[in-house]
Amino acid sequence: MLIQLLTHQYPGMRLWLSQRLTAVVMAIYILLLVVLLLIVQPFGHTTWQQNYAAWIEFVSPVWFRLATLLFSMSLFMHAWLGVADVLKDYVFNKVLRGYMQLAVDIALVLYLFWLVYILWNV
Amino acid sequence: MAKQMKFSVYRYNPDVDKKPYMQDYDIALEDEDQMLLDALIRIKQHDDTLSLRKSCREGVCGSDSMNINGKNGLACITKLSELEQPVVLRPMPGLPVIRDLVVDMTQFFEHYNSVKPYLINDDPLPETERLQSPADRAKLDGMYECILCGACTTSCPSFWWNPDKFVGPAGLMQANRFIMDSRDQATEERLENLEDPYRLYRCHNIMNCVEVCPKKLNPNAAIANIKDLKIERAKENADRKPAKKIFGISVG
């Protein structure tokens, strides 16, 4: 398993590989989501109430919420790695870079809580 | 029949000039002036204070690499007929300017040296040469042709931002050239040598290197190959380790 290789033994490869692996997770989710949307079609009903009910039914299963959570965690990790790369490239003041990184970290963690709140409140 | 051509050339002599400036030349070219280097030599006949490097004048030595109309290349194999006027000539970006079009390539060669660009083989020397099958030899094609002109590395933003840490496309392609060499015995060390987050992994595949290479080589493919090999090696290392056990069940 490639996940096994994400150890401190490979500090450079770990970051690079994580970004690729999270991208794969996201790609699979997006593909499945599009296919599911086309099959189930939780839209296009005559009234908005019907559309809403169909949509709720579509997003309600626990496996769908968990898959969406997994996708979002991959997205946040992917974004974290990407932003860390950009900061490494462009911000050379280590203290400033640290604060900017911290701001990104806090935002991403808040997003995660927010997402869990949304997913389990529909 | 003389033909006029306009040039705008970066000039900087640190002993005299406070700041670099662009100098315009309107030069009458002769029929034999076919390449950009010919025109530069013609300019030098009028203004011998202009400094540039040149040697073989046929795209083999890699001395006269410079930024031509915004793109790195070799003056000696760039056709004048294909250039838009005024031809804007600058030194290669990302390296300190010594004077005019001459840059200090120390950093570039330090990175080149850091990948140990020579065969490492501890076996006793054979009487003749170390033999290689045609198939193994073919693995070096597209890499050994590099003339180290520096056009790729100095057009790479990752090198501009981290010149001291990122090895750059030219150095990494030579790393791959020796990793792929069947006669070399230091593959493991070579891959380990590129492990930190900067030396290899600052490459974000924007492919400026492929775009500018005057020898039409592909450093990006070489870099991708190193990344693949590093994963393969890490997988082998993980397989060799005894499986971790939690409560007697092997995991990973």
C-alpha cells in the first residue's frame, strides 16, 4: 500500500505522494457523484418541495455523508499541501510564513467542523 | 547586400554602471550573418565593450545561452530570420550578472556537482571497458546529450525562488542519467540524495525546461522518472521490513 510510505523516513516524498493520493480520492468521489446524480436525478421535479425532498433523500444515507466527509478531508489536506508549497516558494521570512501557515490551518479545521455540522444537520 | 536589424541589449558593467540598462543597436548585417551569434559578433565589431560568452558557435558547448526575446536559448543556433525586431537580449534570469550577457553559473554547477555526475562503480576495473547492452545504453538517450548550457534551470521559477535548494532540471536530468546507467552501483544513494522537500520535489511540472531546451531534451520526464523510482524503492524497502504486528495480527 502506498499509504505505508507516508513516513518521516521520506520527508520529501511524503508531501508529494500525499497530494497525489488525496487527488485520487477526490477524483473517485467526483466521478461517483456525477454518475449517481445522473442515475438518481434528485432534481427536475415540478415543485420545489418535491425537488427538496428528492435532494434530502439523495444526501441522507450515512455512507454518502461519510464519503462526502472523506472527500472533503482529502480536499482540505490537498489544499493544505498546496498552500504549504506556495508559501515555501514565495514567503521567505520564516516567522511570517509560520503565521500564514497557521491562519490556513485554522481556516481548514474550521471548515472541517462546519462541514460536519452541515452534513449531519440536513 | 546589407540588411539592417534592430537589437536591444542588456548592458551592465558593475565597475562603471550603477544600474543595468538596455542599449539599442541598429546594425547592418552581411549575407553570411545567419544566426544570432553572427549578429552579436557584428555588434562587437562596432562596440567592443559588449561582453558575451561563446565558443563552438554550433550548439555544442552551451556557452552562449541567453534570454532571447523573453525565451532562453543558444544564440549560435537561433536563426535571425525567425526573430521579431527589435531583438531583446538579456542574460539568463535567476543568476548573478557578471557583465552584460555573462552570468555567474557557480550555483548551477554546484547543483550539478551535488548529484555526483559520474559513474560510481566499486568493482575492479576491467581490462577494457565496462560493457553495456544496446538496450541499457538506449536508456541514456535523451539525457547524455545535455550540454549544461543552463537554459532550462534558469527558466524554472522553482529555481528562481529557491536557487540554493532546488537542484533544477539540468542537475536532476543528470541525476537520472546516472540512476538509469546499468554500470552505476550507487542508485540507492542517488535516490536518497534527492529526498528532502526541496532538492527534487520543488518541481511542479510547469515544463518551462522542456519548452526552452535548445537540444530538445525533456528534463521533466527525467524528473518524473526519479519520482517513480523513489516510490518503487520505498515500496521495496517496506516489503523487506518484517510486518508490524498488533495483537498478533500483521498489519501493513
